[in-house]
Amino acid sequence: MSALFPNYTRRPIQLIKGKGTIVTDSNEKEYLDFTSGIAVLSLGHTHSAIVETINQQSEKLWHTSNLFESPGQEQLAESLVKDTHFAHAFFCNSGAEANEAAIKLARKHTGKHVIITFEQSFHGRTFGAMSATGQEKVRKGFGPLLETFRTVSFNDVEQLEAAIDEEVGAIMLEVIQGEGGVNQVTPAFAQAIEDICRSKGILLIVDEVQTGIGRTGTRYAYEQTVLQPDIMTLAKGLGGGFPIGAMLGTSALRDTFGPGSHGTTFGGNPLAVAVAQTVLGHVFATEFLEAVQEKSNYFIDKLKTELPAYPIVGSGLLLGIVCPVEVAPYIVQAEQAGLLLVAAGPNVIRLLPPLTVTAEEIDQAIDILSTILL
């Protein structure tokens, strides 16, 4: 019997090494990894620049507490807010932690406790983030949650407007609901959210844990909408595989998070911020983001050509294949054929290759998908 808690349904393969998009298991079988550690490995496995950064920084300084000034955090914060309306960053270790920070900041700044979230959303498994998540399967069994979240239907303007009152301090959403089925915010719904927040003084929190850092073909997914979030959360692709999370906020929120208001022991440690800075140096380059968009267009066009019966959803390299039946058996078949995939809800195959994936690797993945789905 394993000494681990059985809280994961683990697949019966042991991955022992990887390079780029290719991973190898303990039996020396190779796979195309179109999970990227669930949108984490933005530059693929063991990218040479990240390896070099880790090696160099590991010989200098791994950890100090946040009691001391951190030039690395300052540099990374500047890189994240550059050419945006954001002004400040807080660093932590994960997306759930970033969302907890966002919830605390919104409640403290507004003095209001109600936050509106959406059905099929996913914001994490810590207590506040779980309470914000609009999926019963995530919340089931944990007793009373935070009661000040109101969950309404995604892309339903009427329901959203009906939920607004004087107690609402913030609206929290994902531009694309990754875990919930690769559901994309509609232009009309984005406009309604923006209008409500600006006219009523409600803060807008955008959870970009999965969609941020180039995953959708722009630095942040909100940039493809009219949304202007007051608070944004990041993680996953930010560290390219090394754990780090971040919360960005506007200048108006700065004084709300004064000394003692929030903290973390490991967040923003020198190793993490050095790796994240290396990731941004690659991903935020204009030519890199243009290449992601080109790969996305190629991927979508070919999927529509080869799988005409299946709707294709998503943006950039966060894509989904909508199936009329549950996709779990397809994911097993793909794995057997050498392609690693992950679901988004019961009926959507989620496609999350590294942002460095090649056209040839996309072709190979589509060949496997075509064999399975047709």
C-alpha cells in the first residue's frame, strides 16, 4: 500500500525525463506531452535557458525571507506590469495562493464581502478559492464554505445584473474557463462586466492562472477583451515548471496591502523569481507571441479540417475538442498511442502543448486524435 494519500487518480505510467514536448516513461516509451503539466511548461521540459538559470542561481541564493529587500522581485514585478495599467505585484507559490490574496485584497479594499463568481469556474482548492469555484464536485464534502460568494451562470448578462447589489465588492472570472470546459467569455458578457464594474465601483478580478503568460497568444488573455481588471492572478506558466504565483493590482490598491496585511514564507524566493524572469524574457518577446498565434491558427485550421464533426473551442494553445460523449476513454487511448492529454470537464479534450511546440508535433498529435475520434 502506498504511503501517499489517494487524492489523485494517477495514471499507471512513471515519467522520468523530458525534453521540449517529448517525455519518456520508465519503460523508455516516448510520448508527446500535450498537457504541459496542465498549462505549466510554457517553454517545454528542461528548456536550456531555465536549466542554466536554476544552476546559476542555485549557487548564489535559494531563499531569504520577505523581511529583506528583493531586487529579483522588483525586476519581475516591473516585467509583469510593463505596458499595462497594473502597478504592483505580490508573489506567492501557486494559483490558489494568488487567488486567496486577490480575495483578501478585494474584501479589505472595498469593505464589502460579496464576490460574484461563475458556474464551471475553477479558482483552486484552498478554502477561499474553493468557495469561489463554481463546481460542486470540488466543494463537496467540506462542510459550510464561505457564504459571501454568489455563483451565477457564465455568459448570462441577466443573471449577472440580477445578482448585483450594494453588498457586492468584486466580480471574479476566468476569460477562458480551462477546467470547466474551455468556455470562453463572450464579447457581450465581457462588456456587461466592464460596464457594471466601472459604473458601480465594483472591483474586477481576472484569474489568469491558466490563461496568462502567452498561453492564449497574448501576454494575458484579458488583452483580447474589453476587460480592464483591477486585480489579476497568475501562476502555472509563469515559472515554466518552477512553482511561483503572482497577484497584480492597480495603483489604487497599493495602500490596502500594507505591512502585516498578507504574507508568505516561500513566495518570491530568489530561485523562483529568477526562473520566472527567464520565462518572461522568452515568452513576452513579440516574435514569440506571434509564433504562438501562428501555431494556434495552424492547429485550429487542421483540427477543423481533420475533425469536422467536432467543435473546436479556446484560444492560442489552450484549445478544446468538444465531444458528444465522455472523453475519458479517448484520453486513455491517446496515451496508449503516445499522446498525453487532459480533460476539461466530462466532454472536452483539452489541448495544452508547450508554447514551443512545433508544427510537426502538432501534425503528429492530430494524426493520433484522428485515429481515435474518427
